Amino acid sequence: MMLLSSANNTGSDIVQAVHFYKMVGQEERRLIGNLYVAQSVKVRLNRGETRSVKIGRGVRQGCCLSPILFNLYSEYLTKEALEGLGDFKIGGQIIHTVKYADDLVLLAKVEKVLQDMIDELIEIGRCYGMEMNVEKTKVMRISRQPFPVKMIRDQKQLENVESFKYLGSILTNDGRCTCEIKCRIAMAKAAFNKKRALFTSTLDLELRKKLVKCYVWSIALYGAETWTLRAVDQKHLESFEM
């Protein structure tokens, strides 16, 4: 089962963030804190700038420190909230979350375990000054029989979805890759049509082959390492190739 939550994490910078936190001392932490005290912002328009507006919380847009501080904050939140929880294992190791962009996915095999993880994340999140957005939180069961999952938050049933996009790939509740493959083929066809004049020009054939691999097949086969191909999926790809 997967829960799409509105918590904020970016997995690529977490190691850097933790290293940064351990590396700096009390003086540096105080300096960083002072950088964000009494923040204000103005919006530049054609006729000039707006009045100054104070920022109560959050990090500064465009600051190179902002993503590191942001990831550090959210990583410690999830680590504290989910310690000792979870039953989803890969290679003998419990995997609690899948993080991407500013979203968080919770993983569990049993509904009760997932509900406990949600409750704990909400409780600890409030201590960090963060709230889970119910409207943006979805739940999906990946199974051969994907019947709805009953997850409660503030006496509200979380919405069940049949698919969601993760790192550009479409994951569906039946665990198959047909939808993702069809979507990839459509995107690759569009890329081909945009450069049809180039591909059908008088350029050297070998050069045109390289261009097709670069501009078309790179799109069609994005994430192909994770696909579980069935006979019907393979026929779709072969038809597109022809």
C-alpha cells in the first residue's frame, strides 16, 4: 500500500543535509538562524515594487542554503515519527518512505500499520509546526484485487486513487506497466513528429539514427529498467518501433 502525503522532502540532498548539520558548530547554526530572522519580501512589477511583506515561516526562495535546511528539517521529522514502525521490506531492510520533490510516500503491507504511521507522522509533525493536508493526501493499494483502503484522518476518509505519477513514471493499483508504456509511446510519437523534418531530411542515415535514439527512444524508454513486460506490452513497443 502507498500513501501520498503532502509532507516535504527531497531525497537527493538528504545526505548532504545531515552531513551539513553535523559539520557546522553552534556559532554557524546561530548565524544561519539570524539569516532567517525577520524576513521580508517585495514583488517587482512593471510599475515598481510592492510594499514589504513579512514572512512568518519558511526558507528563502533562491537561497542555496534553503533546500539543504528544508531537507534536514523534514528528514529529522520523518525519522523521529517513523522510528520502530513499518512492515514493508526490501532486501531484508524496512522501507518506511519514498521521498521526491516536496512530497512523501508512506509504504506498508497492512492497513493498521499504515494508519499507525499516519497518526504518528501527524502527531510529530505538529511538534515541528507542520500539518498534513487532507485534501492533497491520497491512498492507493497495489494488488491483484485493489479494493479501497480505509484510512482516516480527522474523521475523514482519505481519497483512494487508481494511479499516481512518481519521478515521471505512472504507477497503477494493478502493478502493471501498460499505462506507463502507452503514455511513453505517445510522448515519443509527439517528439518524433516535432522533428519529423529533421529525421526525414537528406542527412546521413547513421546520423539520423543517432538523432532518433537521442530525441525519441530516450523518451520512450525512460524508466524501462523498472518495467515488467507482458506479451501485449511488448507488442505495443514493437508496433511503435516499426
